[in-house]
Amino acid sequence: MTQTFSLSATTLFGLEEILAEELKSLGAKDIRVQRRFVEFSGDQYLMYKANLWCRTAIRILKPIAYFTLHEEDDLYREIQEIRWDKYITPQSTIAIDSFVHSSIFTHSLYVSQRTKDAIVDQMRDEKGIRPGVDLKDPDLRLNLHINQNKAVLSLDSSGDSLHKRGYRIQTNTVPLNEVLAAGILYLTGWDCNSSFIDPMCGSGTFLIEAAMMALGRVPGYYRNKFGFMRWLDYDSGLFHGIQDEAIKNERETLSFPIEGSDVNRKTYQIACKNIQNAGMEDYIQIQHKAFEEQTPPPAPGVMVMNPPYGERQEVDQLREKYIRIGDVLKSKYKNYSAFVFTGNLKEAKNIGLRTTFRKELFNGAIDCRLLKYDMYAGSK
Ligand SMILES: C[S@@+](CC[C@H](N)C(=O)[O-])C[C@H]1O[C@@H](n2cnc3c(N)ncnc32)[C@H](O)[C@@H]1O
């Protein structure tokens, strides 16, 4: 009989409900949406599946201890209560990510060090050898959350953040986080069966994520490493079965276009390389072209763009750009659902069209909006 346990998937602000839907479709139970994470329960099969399948998850965590702290020393004591030989050998390496919001502790680095001490001291006392620390590529990554006096310690089954899909070999200066891009695609409601265009595609994140969604390709397709693969209880047969099943169910062709363009030659070349590296040349067409010159594929369809926010641009130029976005949408994107994702809320007003949907999201620390414009055939 498979054992069921608590799990938690972390995500970006604003994508919690979407992640909950993804988890539900994979068979997760007891789903509870929290701020920037979703709690659920499942078994090892679901934990592997969530790592491979969730487009909007950053990490899948498996909590192993919940405790209350009254003073600093309680942390060391509580960590030593856990039987660590269940999870690591004396030869293993570990890393601890700590997130602390508490008056008992102020430094997350100190919390990580005390946790590490408690683990390696237990192993040394019992086996005579201390496990090592490897912050970049450990055998076991742990995640410790302390909120006031409540602590949750979890095994990080993802290892590297799941936004690192593995298809990006080249970046320009400001590529979108892949989890954010996938979340935005879900928010557009695109049916994965009609035209899709990103006419300011940058490094191609929306295009590659869109093609993956349309093909039914799992976001973990290009990754060969997940944290759980180095756990003592790793069941490689189970995981490879899930992988094979996912690949078997992919679509082989798309009967609608996924197109992109960018005005900057170097950026366009970077996008070409990323698309090639993802093996998506047959599904995505891109051009080195200005948005204003681009003719979109036949409607109906979805257009998503992430125009410059203005950090490196003249204010007047930026204003002009946003005015032109509105003009081009009106003249060329009839019967499209058009979405603009921007961190420049002031300039976004210059688009001059009525939004039919707005969603607050963050790109790193930048407060952004996803804005929707329904471009009807008759003028609106
Ligand atoms: C914020 S970046 C987009 C980043 C992209 N979403 C990614 O994930 O890499 C904005 C992009 O718009 C492009 N751009 C600016 N003005 C443009 C125009 N008029 N036509 C086409 N592309 C334009 C820039 O070259 C830049 O690559």
C-alpha cells in the first residue's frame, strides 16, 4: 500500500489558484491555497509527478517536522530529535535554505548553520563521520520556514528551482521567469488550439512555454536532475514510468501557428538559439522584426507581449511605444485577445484601450499588471 503524506508546492504571488488547479488535475488531495504556496497531500507517485508536471510550481516540499520554538536553543534540540539516518548517510552532503520571520532569530544564515550543526553532530556521534555541506549541488536540500515561533522543516524534492526548465542556454538581460510566463499563459485562457503570438518575444520564454503547453510536453522534460533522485528511498522505476507516460502522450504536430518577433537583432538570435535548444523549431516561427511591422497569424488567437518597462529607455520614447501598441492592436489584432504584461503602470495608460481584465503579479520585485484587451472586429 502506498503511503500518503503532506506536501507543499511553492509558487509566485498571484499564481496560487492556478497551481492548485494543476495539482488537482494530477490527483492531489486536501488542497489548501496559501499565500505563495499550496498545501496538499499525496504519495511518492504524486510527488514525482508534481515535480515533472507543474508549470507554476517553484519547489515541491515534503514537510518532515513541525515544531514550536521558545528560545534559540530549541532549534538545535528539535533538529536533533529527527532520525537523520532515515534521510542521509555519513557520506552525504546537505544544504539548508532558511526563511525566517521571527523575533527569536534574525539571521537566516545563522539558522541554517545551527540546523546543519544539529544534523552533522548527530551523525558524527553515532557513525563517527560528519556529512559535508554543498550549497550548490547537495544530496539533500532542506527547507526551513520559521514564522514567529512556528517552524516547518521540509525535504526539498525539487532540488534546483523548477523554473530552471533546462531549455534556456542564452539569456538577454531581462528574461521572464519561466514559472511566471507559464502562469501568465494560463491566465490568458489560451485554448492551446488557436493562433498564438508574442511580437516582443525577447529570449522566447512565452513562445517556448506556449509550445510546451500545446504539445502537452511536461515542463520537466529537459531536466535530468530533481532533488528526490538522490534520496535514499528514490524509486527510479516509478519515476521513469511517469516520464515515459508523459512523453508517450505528447502531441506530435500543431495545426495552428505559434509566432514571435523582436526588433533587436541580438535578442532575436538568442531566441532562435533557445528555441533550437528546446527542439521547437518545427512549432515556433520567429522573425527579426518590429511589432509595428508584424502581421499576426489569422484570428482568433491570443497575443501576449511583455514590452520594456523603461529602466533603460527615454521617457518620451517609451510613451510613444505604448501609444503605438494601442494603435497597432486596434488596426491589426481584430478578434484577438490581447494581453500586455508590464511593470510600467503609468505608461500602460497610453495604450488607450479599455481593459477587460487586470491581474497583479510581480516580476522579481517589480509590481506588474497583466492587462487584457478584447479586440473586437467592430471598433470599441
Ligand atoms: C522585457 S523584454 C521581453 C522579455 C521576454 N518576455 C523574455 O522572456 O525574454 C522586451 C523586448 O521587447 C523588444 N522590443 C522593444 N520594442 C519593440 C518593438 N517595437 N518591436 C518588437 N520588439 C520590441 C525588446 O528588444 C525586448 O527584447
